[in-house]
Amino acid sequence: MSDGSNAATTGVPRTGLSPRALRPRRARGEPRLAAVAAAFTLAQLLLVRPDLGLGWDETVYVSQVSGHVPAAYFSAPRSRGISLLVAPIASWSDSTALLRSCLAVLSGLALYLALRVWRGHFRPGVLALAGALFASLWVTLFYGPEAMPNYWVAIGALVCVGCFLRARANAKDRAAWWGVFAGAALMAGMRPMDAVYVVLPLLALCLLSWRRPRLLLVLAGGLAAGAGEWVAEAFTSYGGLGQRLSAASAVQGGLGWHLAVVDQLRSLGGRTLCRPCTGSAPSPLVTLWWFALPVLAVLGAVVAVRARRALPVLLPGACAVTAAVPYLFLIGYAAPRFLLPAYALLALPVAHGLVHLVTAPAHRAGRILAAGLVAVGLAGHLAVQYVVLEHTVHSSAASRADWARTAAALNARGVRPPCLLSGYDAVPVAFYAGCGSAQTKGHDASTTVAELKRAAQRTSLAVLVPPHGRPPAYARAWPEERVGSLRAYLAPGVRQER
């Protein structure tokens, strides 16, 4: 804690340099950060196809603001932050390529701004390396241009924690105060519960030291501003905050002790959702970086403690741990995107540790050898991330193309807007077909059988069933059609055209 008190006294983050010497170093670091962000944007555009169709969750988020399809059922855990982010494009255009391209550019710009926040705490080379490590992960590249909230929680976490350190060190840094508020609001607007877990160490630090009570108020204000709509919707649509939290827990299989570490390990091979998470773990070459991550982070923390600059390294590490805890120990399934905030925060101490490995040897030959070994390791890491990314993009494109074919077959058989789908894969297929969706059971249950029967009298309704599945009782007498890889039972009111 001595770092913070000394920095607060001088008004300058403790870096070992005077403010005059610090400014040129910051200026020299700008091109490196810009290069990392530009390379991240370019990699998204080249490696993740801009015309890649929307995934299941994406169709839910985009449909809320789309001017072309009805809004899908919005389950309790979801928050509307990502829908607001894509609204300027999705509200008037149905072009997936345009949406992905805009998100790729926006995510690159956001990474650049988030890294700039940390300039007073890390040397430019360390900061650029941290950004490159995070940006080169296949999960970061895949979800950067996706209409999903997890990447933006990671960006909010970087901004919030970095600005928290700056505001704690210098109360006159107005930009830092606004950064704390904006970072917390961005996280809470995207995923409220994730935001709470990320800021737990910040809240604890505020409570342990009352020298900055305003910092606690700004942090809490940012969380409240971001989660305000989610809380209000809890009372208007879910019967209260407690009921929404309970419903959100039920959708996630019930929050409690679940050892999901192995599930997360299995998902590293490119499984975007591992539920249920069965099968063997990927090759050790694919998972090696995951085991090296905490080791290098601890190394970076030890180096920072010895240099008496512990807080800027320990605090993001602590926030990464609290961000990862619910997804490693409290839910019974896994998705690699859940850990994006933890990866973003851990990249800072990891980069600090890697730079120490290269610069620590006393002799020039030792430094060259260390640099060569680190370079070889990073090159192999990049190759593995590229292979997994290519596999993930290919498999995701195949499933989304299958939804599109099913939707086209439904349209050809008379199920056209205004229309309604229910049953297996109804949510994404409905988006591609321009229909609404409604389910009578499961996590997305939003209607009853009686309401579906009434809807069939006034709109085109189809119930989707997997190849070897059985249709619900109310639809068994309806005409059956093969649509893509699924079977559709069309309500009697559907006018089929041959």
C-alpha cells in the first residue's frame, strides 16, 4: 500500500522518473500501442470472415434493435448493453459484413484507448506486449467482431482498474475519475454480475483506505449507471430483482459449487459453448499457454514486489482472479469467452514477467538467449492460436450456414414474415427467416401451448424438430416438411407453394 500513499503525496504515479522525463516516454509509446490495435483490427478482418453469420446469442442481442426481425425472448441473465452498441448499424441495415467490420474497427480503437490508460504504470514495451498477448488469443480475435458482451467487459475492466490506480495516485486527474465511472458503467451495462466480480478488489481497497471516499462513490455510481436498466427491467418484467437473479441462476444451471476448470480446459480447442462439456481435453500444445498464464503472472507480481511497485501489477491480477472465480467454480459449464476479462487483466503482469525474463540476465549473451527462447515460445503460441481460430471460424460458419438453409427452406414452403417458429433451434432459425420465436419450455420459455395454437390461426407457424425427434402433441397432425437438416410441422394456416 506504500506505493499508493507515496504517489498520492507527489501527485505522480511512482515510476522512478520525473514528470518531465515521463512525458517523452509516453509519447514514444503511442506508436507501439497504435500498431498493436491496428494489427488486432486487421487480423479480425482477415481471419474472422466479415460475412460470418450471426451466432445463437448474437441473434438474440441483435434482434432487440433490428428493424428487420421481431425481438427474440430476452432471458434473465442477459443485459442490453451489447444491443445498444450495435443499434446504430443493426437498426437500419441487415448486413452482417457491415456489422462485423464496424465492430472490428471499434474493438481495435477500444483496445488502444484501454491500453493508454496504463501508460503511467508500465513501460511502453511492457504495455505493447500485454496488448499483443491479449489481442492474439483466438478467443479475443473471434469475439472482437461478434455482437457479444464479453470482450467489452474486458475493455471496461482494463479502463476501470487502470483509471482507479491513476485516480488513487492523483486526485486532480479528472480524466481518471471519469475513466473509473465509464469503465464500471461499460462492464455493468454489458454483464452486471461480471462487473461486480471484477471490481471486488477495488471495493476492498476503497474500504481499507478511506483517504479517497469519493473513489468509492464514483465506482459505485458507474456500476449503478451501467446496471440501472437491468435492475429496472427486473421490476417491470421479472417480478423484482430477487426474482431476476433467481431466474438468471436457474438459466445457468444453478449457481453453486461447480468445478468447471476442466470444462474450460476442454473448451480451449475452439468449442464456443461447452454444455454439457464432455470428451477429452485438446492437445497439450493447445492448452500449454493456459498453464503458463498464472506462472508468468506470479513472476510478474514477484518482480513488481521486489521493485516496490507492487500495486499496479497486483491489482489487475487480483481483479482477474475475482473475475474468473464464478466461471471456474460456480457454474456447471464453460465457454472460453467468459474468461476474456481475466485474460485482459492478466496480460499486464504476464507481460511484466516476460520482459523481466529477457532483461534480467546480467550478461549480454544471457539476454540474447533469453530473448530468443521467449521469441520462439511466443511464435509457437501464435501458430497454435491461429490454428484454433481457423477451426472455430470454420465450424461456426458451418452451423450458421445450416440455420440459413433451414430458414430459406421454410420461406420456400410459405413460412414468411409475419411468421412464428417454435421448437428445436427456433431462435436462430427464426432470425434468419425473418420470423419471431416462442418456446413453451426450457430456458427461453415465453409462451404456452394454448397461446401458440391461437397464434397459428392468425400467422404462419412452424414447429421445428430434430431428425430423430418427436413433435409436440399439438403439432403431430400438422403437415410435415423436410427443411434443411430438420423437420418442420406447419400449422394448417400456412399456405405452401410448390
